[in-house]
Amino acid sequence: MGSENPKIVAFCCEESGMPAYEHALSLGLELPEGLRVIAIPCGGKAETGYIMKALDEGADAVMVFACYEGNCKYVRGNIRAEKRVNYLKGRLEKLGLSPEKIVFCPVAPANGVRFAELLQQEIEVLRKGT
Amino acid sequence: MSVGQSVLRIPVEPPEIQEITIAPEVAVVGDHPVCVAMADALSTMGLAVTLIHPYESLEGLMDPLRVLVEVDESVAEKYASLTKDLTRPSIKVVGRATVEGIEGQWGDFRLSVLKDASRMEVKASGIAMAFQGISKLPDAYDGMDVIGLSQFFSQLDIHKGCYGQKSESIRKIAFVLDVEQRDEKWASATAFTLGRYLKENFGTEVYILCQDVKVSLDGMEKGYRRAREAGILVFKYEDLPVVEGTAGSWTIRFRDSSAVSKESPWEIALEGLDVVVVQERLRPSENQRNLLTQLRISSEGGFVGPNNPQFLGRTSKKGVVVGGDTWYPEYPTEGWMTAQAAAEELYQWVGKGSYQIDVHRVAEVDPSKCATCLTCYRICPHDSIRIERYGMRNVYITTGAREGGTWEAARVKVATCDGCGLCASECPAKAIQLIYYPDVEVLEFLEKNV
């Protein structure tokens, strides 16, 4: 499929990412065709293994949708997720891949517009890269 | 390879219910006046309360309110109803005691208490905490002879209107508020109430300098208007006021930004002030810091409130609530509301007697893989994974070790686990799985759909 219709795996926190996704659907916003949404109980559950597996399977990008800082139901889950994403970006760079393949996106549960925007932004970034 | 969007949702299975019993007994810990309110509320709800405080008597605990009771009717009303009836048999008061450590979980807390140089253990199912903050003058005025608000409070003679060693009433006083903390309402409310009292009873000239007038407090809008009517002058500043002179004849210079436009503020000098009172910074006490760390409750600068402002009194740990300055510095009327909310929250945790827990939505450790590296123990937001040190040997066994054998692994306490999966995602040995949402599901979804 390549850059025409990139495959994006979105790990969505049950508390913010998933409601935002549902909201985007209810608004009838256009979401990319290659979107794969995986619900996780907390942003911090987006394991290194999950993200690498997704890239291994051929995903063009992995996005972790979690809560804003200070909003996490589990206190620091979103901060752990962000740190993990930053760590993985570094690993990707060492492998010679583009670190933009993994993104951490804080999003509010009632902000489906932002959810769609972030996906669109990522697609543009991917298009520029190729 | 499939085309089109696809979604993997968290599987919802019928809950697997396990019943646990919780004894309806709580401990109220701290040195803040709202401890009394919390103990009162909890015992009214029918719980057995142990109130542990460091003073000789309950009057000592209520002492910080002494001045406000005389000045503010709304405080006096509640104060009178609180102090009237505290000799209920369901409240056990332990005075001259400090809590040094707290161990355990919801339903099974063990407090080690130091009373009269001897140690004792108190058991409780839930804990309510309220400590007083320690005040410190703001850096800009540190080392000067100005007075902090709470110090002024404790040394003010309310019947003569005089302060400290002097015998005549104060003629001119200025309150400088919002120096370092702009969102604490207690200082604003205290200054207005106290200022109006001084003005009405002793003819004191009162000036209040602040960044914002805070009226979002119960009765404060009225209090502010009455203070203005009584003749208190209120100024707004943006740059910190300069305080000069010595005790007895202070001068304050600042630019008032409220009267005219912000571009051309008025230069104002207040001269010949007897007393300058500065809003100080409240810092959490050592004891409070210690206990919060032991319970692993997250707090912002030592205050729990800013972390979850929508749920009064709630903490990140199940079965623990806070009030007083441990929550956030508050004016007494507001503090009592927080205390009531905290007590009701705690009642939800311990009042019902037996609780049904969904043992499906939890994490589980595979003991054969666990390396007891303590990673999960550090990460768990609810403190529900425990590993206990066994005897003197450097062997770790779990709290629920099998009989007759050691089981060197972490163990999830089902009652307090919320199933967030943070431990599972960080475990280096991959020994932890969420029962309701195992890794296999996500990996299979990725294989099939990406």
C-alpha cells in the first residue's frame, strides 16, 4: 500500500483515546482507511513488544493516544507511555529507521476533532518522509 | 492483510465475583483541626473511629481556630456543634501520639504509633489524614521583620485589637497577599474577615494588597462587599510591592493596576503602617511527607488536592482519604466541606462491611517467571503488588506464600488491583498478564490485521 494509504496502528487508552475515537466516529469525521485501533486499559499498557510487533508486521506508523499529563486515572501511566515512546524513537534511529514512525499523542476524551487531526498530521509527516 | 479500518476492543466478560469482608473501623491521623470534623462525621456514620493526634487534649487540636471563631459567625456555628459532643463511645481518642509508619492495604492497615515514648500498633480498615502545613515567609520578604499571616493570627489579641507585646490596638495594617501562591483562597478570606473585624471594632485602617480578589468561596462575595462597605481599601498589584522601614513605621510602595489601565498604573505609597502581614507559603510537614511516601500517594508539592481536584478528599490509594492542609490549604468553612466529602468517600470504602470484587479484571503474576526484581512493586499506582522480606535471609516470599514452601514471586492483591496493566507492560521477565486482556489477543490482532 505504501505511502498512498499508510497503515497506522493506534493504541488508544480506554479513558481518553477510545472515547476520542468514538467521538470522531459519531461526528462522522474522515479517518484514514488504514487505521487499526487497539484499546488498552491505560496508555502505559502500550508495551514495547506491542509497538515493535506492529512495526514488524508492516505498520507504517504507531500512535499512542493517552491522557494529558496529570489526567491519568492511574497517576503516571501516560508519563510512562511517553517515556517508552521516546526510548523506542531512539532505538528506531539507531536501526536507521525514521523515529517519526512512533508518536505519543495526548488527547482529551471528548476531542474527536483533535483525534482526526493528529492522524492526518501523521499521514502528512509520513508522506513527506517517503 | 485486510483492507479497511478495524478495531480491537477490550473484551468484556461477565465478572467473576469474590466477596471480602472489611471491618468498619477507621483511623483519623493528623494535627489539623479538621481531624475532629472527620472523626465526628465518620462516627456519625456508625464507624469505629480512632483519632490519633499529638496534643494534650482535643482543645489543643482545635486551637488554630480560636481567633476565627470570634470573628466569623459561619466558623463559630460549626465550631460550637463540633466541640459540643465529642465524647461518643465510638470515637477513641489517642492524644500525645504520632504515627510513624503505616503498612498494609485497604481493609488491613497497620499503624505504628509512638505514644509517650512507647510504641503501639493500631489496626484500621481505612485511614483519614489531615496535617497542618508549615509556614515559611516568601523569599522576597525573608529576613525582614514582616509577619506571616498564621503567625499574626496566633499572636493577635482579639479582644484588645493589639498584636504581640503592645497594649494599644493597631492603627494601620496592610495585608500583602498572593506573593508566591496565587490560588490559595484561605489567605484572602482570612485577611478580609480579620480586616473587617479590626476596622469595625477598633477603627483600624486596613489595606489589602492582592493580585486577584478571590470570591469563589462560600459567603466570600458577601464578605468582600461588607469589607468594602466598612472602609477597607483593596489594591491590585502586578509587580511585587516594596516594603521599607522598620516595625512600627513601615512603608509599602507599589503600582496599583486596578484603578486605571494596566499601561499607566498609579504609584502608591502607604506610610506609617504599624503592622505588615504577608501571606506565607505553606509547606507540607515532615510527618505528612513521610506518611504519604510510605503509602505511596502521589501529591503535588506535598498537597494531594491539585492532583484530583474534582474528587474532594480522594487519593490514589484505595481506602485512604485526606483533608486539611494535606489536601490543600483551605479556609475552615471550605475545609470542613472537604472533610465531610472525604469522610463520605471513606465510608464507601469501609462502611458496607462486605465488598464484592471482580477478580476477573486484574493482573496475575506467573510465579515461575518472576525474578523478584521489584519493578512492578515500584510501578503499581495502587500499591497492590507486594513482596515481603522473609526473616533475616535475603529471600523474598509473597504475603500469601503457599504453606510449607517459599514462593519467590510478587503477588497481586486482588482487592486493590484495578487492572490498568502498567505492571504487565513494564515487567522485564514478562511474568505478569492481565487476566481479562492477555498479550496474545493484541499480538494476534496485529498479525491478522496489519
